Amino acid sequence: MRNLKHLLTVLCFVVFSIYKAQSQIVISTPALGFTQACAGTSFNSYNATFSFSPSTSVQANNQFIIELSDPTGDFTNAEIIYTSAEGAITTSPTTISFSFPQTISGEGYRIRIKSTAPAATSTGSVPFPAYYKIQDTPFTINNLIATAVYCAGGSYLLTIDNPGADGNDSPLQYESLSFNWYRYLDSSNTNFVFVASGESLSVSQPGTYFCETDYGSCSSNSYSNRVAVSESTTNGSFEISSSLGNPYCSGDGPTTLSALNGISYQWFLDGAAISGATNQMYQTNESGSYSVTVDLGDCSVSASINLENTGFTSSINVQDVNMLDEGQTITATVTTDAVSPQFTWYRNGTIITGQTSNSITIGQTGNYRVVINQTSGCNASNEFTFTVIEAFPNVPDIPNLISPNGDGINDTWIIPQIYTSGTNTMVTILDSRGKVVFESTDYLNNWPETQIDFNQINPVYYYIIKSDNETKKGSITVIK
């Protein structure tokens, strides 16, 4: 009986051992299909191959998992980056394609493979560098100004621009990124050394500097422009940058002029200080000779730029106000140096159909406008506005009586044409107390422009008409 019990115990142990052996698998160390993972928005697909044995022990609901270590290869807080569907992988060896998370940044990552049914874990892969290049385009530092100056014994702060120049994808928008600063060792700008890490760099040694986003051993396009920094006592100078270049296209709107970092600023145009222009940047759409003085604290430096635009100039041969005699016409002609110009004419706000040349013959009164567009190269535009009115009656004398009662006769003070609009004659009207009530060098025979109220006494006004050749004075009596 005792022998029978012993035999049953042995049989149970054997059966259990066989079952346990059949419910376990061994997973090999994953073989990487890459030596480094330089992932980004344009590419993030990588392969790993592993074996497991015996494959018959893999249960129908089994899932294979890829775990990613921290940058030092430690799996204590491993991150799952891939999970297969239940029962999807049944043959060995197998290759899995997976992607890395955007948070990877380091030189010593590893991966390992785990199974769920039965539970098993491989050893970690060989270490590899892995970075996700969330920003992989050039960026700007120092407002894209190529030079900078610091006072003797001082320093200059280089910073990454945020958001930077137009179209600049500043890496400062991404909190996970870090940056390295470098200085060139010679004037050829080929050999350089690491200086420091951070979002800015305090420079106290002359040289040419640049910055790169820290993607370790992964190459990238996330680098800055170069800035040559000098000490004011040796060769202190800097350049003013124009955001739209120089020359720039005026049709693209104003350009922004930028100076180096300082304590205070004063901008000048053609040698004259620009009122209120005391910031590091100055926006303008006017060409000219610009300069700026920058206070650096212990010293001051200046720079200048001859700003040019690639717009065009135009002129028109008519006055702002033009007289049209009955039965006569006026020809308005635009002269321009625009490349492939296009002309659009308007009367009273409506396009004049069929008028597309630089000249137009006008036989109607109205408010006119012409828009000139340059259609080749720099797309820019000019425009002119002018008015065409009926010609003034050519009265022989200056009247001294008006009756502004709305009957169409003597309602306004109509003077000889030699004194009206277009003759550059100053017309001044004063009340009986000597107060100026009207004054113009462009008189349109339109005074009084508002109603004059009076009861019994007819008011008297006084005029002074002053031209280049003579001065006329007299009185104007207003009657009903």
C-alpha cells in the first residue's frame, strides 16, 4: 500500500512538471533592425526581431509587448510602446514594427519583449541612442542679426528667438527640448567647440557662435544662424537686419529693422532722430538711410543701413481738383516705372469698363481714382485720386454782395477764375470782428458753406485775396 502511494506521488510530480514545462516559453534577446533611432514627424517606424520557444506553449489569448527603458537602460519604470493583438503572433522567429514616443531623448535606451500567456520576459537589447526630432528646421538667434558687441569687461546675451523671424519654427515652443551652444575656433567657421547648454548664452569672449537643438548623436536641421560677437574696444560694430531683406518688396508691407540687445535705443532716419523710435526694433515701409544708437551700459555702439525697396514710383499730370468746361475734355495720364503695370480706373467708386491703359479722357464731372499694380517681380501698388468739377464762371469783377437764399442766384461768393482753385491764391474771409471764418488756397466758389442766420441787419464780411502778384481787399454784404 505504501509503495502504491509513493508511485502515485511520483506520477503526479511528473505530470505537473510536464504541464509546467509546456506552459512556459523562453524569449530571446531582441535583435534591432537599427543602430540608432532618430525619429521625427516624417519618419518613425523601426523593427525588432525575436524568437520564442516552444511556440506550442503560446496560448490563444497571448499578447507580445515591447517595453522601452529609460535613457540609461533601466527598466524599473519601463514604458510600453507596442502591444500585439491577442493571438496575432504564433510563429517564431518574428519581426515587429513599432514607433517611438515623442519624449525619447538619450544615448542608452534598450527594449525588451514580454509575453502575457504564458508570462515571460526577454533580456534587454543592446543599448542605442534615441531622439524624437519634434523640431527639425533652422531657427534664429539674436533676431537674425549677424553681429553683436559687448563693452570691455562686460558680456553679451545671445538668445533663441521666440517665435523668431517670420516663418521661423522656434524650438522654444517645445518644452522638452534642450540646446547646446558652440564657438568656432577659426575664421573659416569649420571647426568649433562646445561652450554651454541652455536657452541663452552669456558671451564674454569674442568669436562666432551658434546654437543647436540637442539631439545627441542624431544629425538634424535644428540649428541657428551664426553671430559674430566682438568687444567694443577691439572692433565694436554690428549690423542692422531687415526682416524682409534689403532691398525689400514694399508690396509685402513694412519691414522690421532690428538692433542688437541693449539697455536703450534711438533710431534715426537720414540723420534725424525718429520720435518715439526707442525700441530694439523699428518697423517701416519707407526707404532711406537708417541708423540706431544702442546703449550697452558701460559704452554705446551705433550701426546704419541704407534701406531700399523694390517698389516703383508713379506720377499723374492732373491736379487734385480740375475744372471741366462745357463741351471740353480732360486727359489724365499716369507715368510710372512699374514693371508690367496694370491700370484700373474708377469714377465715383465704380470701375470704368474698358479703361486699362495709363491714360484716360474725361468728359464728366466726378471723383476719380486710378490704381497702378506692378504685376512682375515685387507685387506693389500705387494710386491717385482727383476730382473733376464744372468750370467756374469767368466773372469780370469781385462781387461785394451775395444772397444765400437757395434761389440759385448769387447763393455763393463767385470770384474771377484767376483767384480760384488751381491758381495758388490765398482767399481769407473775416467777420465784422476780424475773426477768420474761411481761409483756403483752393477756393471753389463755395462760400458760405453753411447757412448764415440774421434778422434785420445785413451782416458784412471782409475779404483778403492774395496771389503772387497782387493783394485785393474789400467787403461782402449778405442780404436775403
